[in-house]
Amino acid sequence: MNILVKTYSGHILSRPDTTWEKDNEDFFPPDFVDRLDFSPVLFARVCKPGRCVGARFASRYYDSVNYGILLYPADHIDDGPECFAESLTLDHTSFLPAPLRTVGELSGIDFSLQKNGTEIFSAGKSAAEITAMVEKSLTEVTSRIYIRTADLIAIELSPVSYLATRTEGNFGISGTLDGHPFMSFNVHNI
């Protein structure tokens, strides 16, 4: 299982399943990470393997969706292509919570992320917007990568942004859907 990320700028990246945190366990960054950035995502679960999936067939290749957040060790990313690739493999940095929902369950719902209770991102999408984003991304991803059942396709909803530095200490991240909590975790010793 892989997490295939369509970045806000349109590039396709891959994160291994070791980065997936579906149970909202706390995150303990390694000592070499001094700064974290983040990107909110809409993600979909692949239910059928495929390659070069045409736009009119894309709806057949995913069965559920949800919102989440990706963490990036920012101070490590700019040290060259090898360090950037290594930063995508940092364990437990893809907070993509279960259970997933149908597109209809997420339509018209406001998604919000908070850091220590202060909003850091907010968006709401209609069913048509969610469907269009997922299906367009699925088509683009499969033009480059073979997808397998249980892969996740994560679509960044904004550019990667600053989250915190180690000097700020511990903090909490929470996510809400229409004001109801659906994810919550703490980041320790950053």
C-alpha cells in the first residue's frame, strides 16, 4: 500500500505505508527535525488496481474519501533531491484518519484544522467538487503510476505551509468536520 500524493503544484509523489497514521497516535519527530511544515489533504482509497485510467472510468477506482494532514520535515527538504526523497519516508507523517466516508457524507461539510485551538486551515467542498478533484487526480496519478487496491491518493488542498519549530515545544493538532472532531494528535518535543 502506498500513499500517492498530488501536490498543490500538480506533481505526483509517493509515500510508503510506514508514513500512514490512521489512529491519531502522537508524533515524536526525530532529533534531526527542527521544523515541521504541513499540507491539508483530501484523500481517497483505491478499490481497484489500474494504470492509465481514463476520466470517464475514474469513479470505478475509488470507494471512499476523507480529509487529513501531511507533515513535512522542512529543514531537511531543501538539502537536495536525496534529502527531499528521504523526507517523504519519515514514519507517521501522513495523518489520514479512519473511518473513511462516501463522497456524499463529506459534501458541503466544512473541514478545519487547528493548532492548539487556533485555526490553521479551513475549506468546504461540494460533492461535485470532491468527485472532480478525486477523479482528475486519479487519472493524473495513473498516467505515471500503477495503482493497487488499498493505495491512498492524497490531494493537497493548499501549498505546504509552516507549522512549527522545535523551539516552540509541544503542540496539538485537531481536525473538525462541521465543528465535530474527527482527528486529534499531539506533536512532542519539536
